[in-house]
Amino acid sequence: MKLWQKGATAHEKVDAFTVGKDREYDLVLAKFDCEASVAHAQMLGSIGLITLNEVEQLCAVLESLRSDAEKGNFTIEDEFEDMHSKIEHVLTEKLGDLGKKIHTARSRNDQVLVAMHLYLKQELTEIKTQTIALFDLLLTLADKHQKDLIPGYTHLQIAMPSSIGMWLSAYAESLIDDLYFWEAAFKIADQNPLGSAAGYGSAFPIDRELTTELMAFKQLKVNAVAAQMSRGKLEKSTAMALSSIGNSLSKMCMDICLYMGQDFDFISFPAELTTGSSIMPHKKNPDLFELVRGKCNTLQALPNQMALLTNNLPSGYHRELQLAKGPIIEGVQELKACLDILLFSLPKIQVSQNCTEQKKYDYLFSVDTLNDDVIKGKPFRDAYQDLGEAIEKGNYIPNRSLKHTHLGSIGNLGLDYIKAKMKPLR
């Protein structure tokens, strides 16, 4: 069954090619299509195109279908092109001609648009919840390990003392920047496109403000053409948010993989969070963190993928917009999985003690020695030159007892300051 079909059916090759994986992705979106259809039916009743009794009948079946979709019991057989045709078929099968009335004053174009908006509103909300949970976890761990020193690096060369606390709180603060991208994506998702129909509005006296309220959108996408043009922009803005969070996670996991290595040995994780080698019995591989790194690196390609797919399309609907659906749904699911596994694994981090006591880290403390000389009255440039000469001649002896004041330059690693930055985003 196809909602657009009027006469001869499309060739099976055409059908297979045009539908693609849409049925698979529509299983994810079906409950949101039902939710939008409930709002649409209530609106049709409010303007007198169907009776209140008909509204009740339609909503009862739609709520049942939505429940099935939430439980994973909703199916889209091959004879149906998509979720819209399957849902309308069930309505017609159960309610007769009444089921055929549900499509009054709307198009598949605004149906899929509003389903994507509702889906991304929900998923972005869940991603924000996970991201804030990770932020809180990182700050808790940072507070616990703020005095556990590790070497800091520039150019992968030993630079200055850092700490596990400083390292973890850095990624916490980075997540705040990521949530700024999230805010932009959510604002775009939180607009109601229903009622734009095929992209040029409807001649029926529809009440778009009512459906906006019923579906809990913050505002209406007023211009029907603009609503259709938002398809692609919605996905691209979401892709930017996913990609930004993914950037922080992939970078953190790269650090974890390095720091777990025997050459660094700053941190470790219990055996149940690592994997082994089929021939090397000593191996404890960070596969979990490598996979997060790889998945999140892949996420960073999403904005470009969405741009290349949509950036030269004129206004109005075009079929390749269908191709934006799958990558975004998969990207959302991948990021949620990555956040979930990090929330599970990071509390089990094991921190090595006194690793900076090793001789290879002697030069790590040169800046503290330099600063101490300046505090005692020596001009900075003279202190720098004298210390550089001592290092060159092998006469430098590190003083590991000096305070590394830069580690708490905003006080307590800036943890309270970072918490305050996050507060408006919660």
C-alpha cells in the first residue's frame, strides 16, 4: 500500500530502491508519527472536519499503535511503503472510512518532518541528561584525584606537572561547550512543522497553534516553505551537536588509551573492562575506549555528510532528504551508547600513585624551579637563561617539593567555577 498510489504499481526494482531502509528507520519513528496523528486528529475535531466521537475512535487506535511501537511490537510489512501507510491501513481496517479521514489537511512531507522533530527532541533530551551525568562524574573524580600528579605534555614532550584531577575536569568543562551546540540543535528541533503539508500549506482552516500546544513544541514553524526547508537543517544542527560531544569523548578516550599503556602507566581499569590477545597472555587491551574513540570520530563526519546531501537543493521537498534520516538515527544511537559505556566504566578508574617520581620526569619540574627563582627576586629572563644552562650541562636537580600553583589557578582546580558555568545548562 502506498499513500500516493492511484493506478499502476511501481516496478519492484523501483520500489526496493526508493524505499531502501526506510521501513527499518520508521520502526524507530512510528510512535512519534502516532503522537503527531493524535494531535492532528484532535485539531481536525476542533475545527469541525470530524466529530468528537470520531476523534475519540481515531485516538484510541493511534494510542494502541503508539504503545505497540514503544514496546517493539509494531511491524511494517513489505507491502507497506513506510510507517505512514501502515498506520493509515490499520486505522482504515479497524475504523472503515473514518480511517481514511486522518490524512485530511496534511502530507507525508509534514508527517515525517514532525516525527523527526519529536524524535530528536526526545533523543536530544536524553543525550543532554547523559552528558550532564558524565560532567558530574568527571568533576567527582577530578575532586578525588586532584592531588594525583601526572606529567603534562606539549608536542608529546614532557612539559609541566598536571594531575588526574586537572585532566578530568578539563573534559568536564569541554562538555559545557558541547552543550552550547546542543542548545542550538534543540531550539531548531523544538518547532512544530505540522500543517505545512506538502510545503505550501493547506486550504483547510487548520489550527497550527493547537497542534503546537498539543505536542508541547515551544513554537511554530510559521512559513510552510520554511518548514519544509528545515528538513536537512534539522538533521545538520543535530549532527553538529552529536559531533561536538563526540569530539570531547574521542579525545578523552585517546588519552585513556595512552595513559593505560605500559610506557605511561598513569591509570588502569579492572580486568573485566579490558580484553586480551589470542597469543600474548600479558595483554590488557583498552578495546572499549578504542571503540568509543572510533565511533565518536565517525560521528564527526555527520555534519559534512548532511551538508553534502542537502546544501544545493532548492526549496521544496526532494526525495534525497529521505537519506538524512538513517545517519542521524544511527548517530544518535551510537552517541548514547558511547555515553552509557563511559558512565559505566569511568567510576572504576584506577590511578597510579607517585608516577612523577621517576627520573625520566625530572625536567617536568623545571618551570616550578624557575618560578621559585623569580619569586626570590631574580629577573625572569636571567632565571630562564641560568636554568636552561644548568639543564644543558646536566646540573639541574629538580625540587619535587615545590608547590605547583598553576594546578589550582582558579582555586581547587576551578571545580566550583566549572560547576557554576554548567548551572544555566541543566
